[in-house]
Amino acid sequence: MPTIGIKRDLLFEALGQTYSDDEFQTLCFKFGLELDEVTTEKQILAKEQGFDQSTIDASEEIIYKIDIPANRYDLLCLESLTTGLLIFLNKISIPCYKAIKPNTRMERIVMSSQCLKVRGHIVAAILRDVTLTQESYNSFIDLQDKLHQNIGRKRSLVSIGTHDFDTVKGPFLYDARSPSKIRFKPLYQEKEYTGEEIIQLYATHAQLKQYLPIIKDSPVYPVVYDSNGIVLSLPPIINGDHSKITLDTKNIFIECTATDVTK
């Protein structure tokens, strides 16, 4: 059962109402959730690091830790949680989401047969006219991580790459190549690395090292290119720095690679 951390004040602002801790716990119970803990960033860091709270420079903003049922992937971020609660409270109608054909040409992503050797499925979509704030950006990235850890089975089944669509150009190519023939600048790095060097680079990385065995011993690594040969991602490890999302991003290109088409 995944647990999400939501800033209480942002949650109440989105709900259009404030609650006491007991009142919100009751609402969660009625909705089928559990308010697991009421804490702060300072308390979380103190607990993780074993330090006294008074020595830690961190926010004391209240955070609700909420347990989400394993099959409710639609409730793993502030935006989707508040939507679900507002529907439950009869304050809004159930939204209807539609895939809309763009006014420009349809984008296309081609998968080479080499990908069948390592990670044989890909789907993609574009979110257009997005407005990001620092809070919504953080929520977006956190949701992606939650999906990776749960339905994506720690990226072994599915991994998601998100990119600033306006920095790349279609049609896109999903290929699998020898690690030595893949070369790009990974997210937030200062120089380019080959596929082999990237495995070495992240061998001791606190978060990414756990995903390296998924492709490490494969003779070919999966890689997503745009039409200019720019690397968008090396799934399921790391995105390229060129297409990284910022607060100025307006259109988001999403690619999901997988090892199984049905799971």
C-alpha cells in the first residue's frame, strides 16, 4: 500500500475547506483511505537522520501522510486526491478526459526490432498547454516516481520518461543499440557519457543504482531519439538533459516503455 505525503494547507486550499485532523481522518475513513500520520518535513528528516529537530533547517509546514489502496493509482498525488474527494463530497462532477487530435500533424514514434531483445513495448502521448508552478511540478515528479514504484514494479515492468516537447522534434525513434554506441548528456550532468559510462556513473547513486541491473547485462540498451538524433532517454535509467522539464514547459512529451504489453 503506497503512502503519499501531502502538504495540509495546499490540500485544504484545493478542497476549498479546512478540517481538524480528526475531521479529515474521518473523511479519509469514509472515502476508504487512512490518515497514517500528521508530521512536518523537519520531523521526517529528524527521524530519518537520527538528529534532534532543533538542529535541522527544514520546513515546519504540516504534512499529511495518507495510505492509498494498492489499486487506486488515480489517487497518488495532490491533484488526483482532491478531485476524488470533491467528487465523493458531491462538490464537482466526474471529469471526462478526452484524447484530442492536434491542429498540426500527428506525431509518430517508430520502434525498431532490436528493442524486442531488451524492452519491447512503447507508447507515447503529448500533454499540451500545461502551466506548471513549483508545487505542481514537484507533484508531477512525485507522481511519476510513485507510479514507477508501484504499478511499474520499480521500473522493471514500466518506466516513464517525460520531456519538454518544444525542445525536441518528431518523428521519434525507439531503438536498442550497443552501450558503446549510445552517447548523450544525462539529466543534470555537465558532459556526455556512453551507455557503459552511465552504468558506472550511477553505480553508487542512492536512487538510480537499483534500476541498473534491469539492462546492465543486455548486449543492447533501449534508447529514445528525436529526428535530429537527440537522446530523450535511456529507459529505465535516466532521461537526457536536453529535453528536461522546467517551470517554463508548456507541452509535455510522455513516453512509456515496458517489458510486457498486458501487465
